Amino acid sequence: MSRLMSQRRDSLAWGGFDLTMDELTDRPCLLIDACETSDPIAAAEAVLKFIEDNQIATLNVAGPRASGWPAGYYFAAAVVGEVILRSPNY
């Protein structure tokens, strides 16, 4: 299992994010910084490349809660939606 995370660097809600990052010592990880890659389609393309390059079968997605960062939550949902739509397996 590998992980995809969506987070902004200046977020105050780093507790769960830090915990997830601490657990990633032996697995591939892709961090999408929504401040640097704000286009969900571009982010989805990066995710699909990550999946292909690392032969990922199961992907764990972590992102902000809507109550903590609404725009980040909707960005993460849009990215995941695009990944599903563009995945050759669906």
C-alpha cells in the first residue's frame, strides 16, 4: 500500500499528517502540495504516473478535513475523482 497526501505547507492541521508521514519509512509516497500544484488535473496526472512508476495496487489517500481546510478537502476530492476517471483500470 502506498500513500497520496494533499496538504498545504502553512496548514495548522499537521497532527494527522505528521503521524502519517512518520509511518512511511518503507513505502513510496507522493505529496501533492496544493499551493504548488493547484490544478486537480495536473495533480491527477502526477498521481497516475506515481501509481504506474511504483506499480501501486492499493493507494491510501490522506488529506485535510473539510472543517479544517474546505478548499483543500475539495481539491483532494477533485484529484481523486480525476484519478478514477483517467485510470486505465476503470
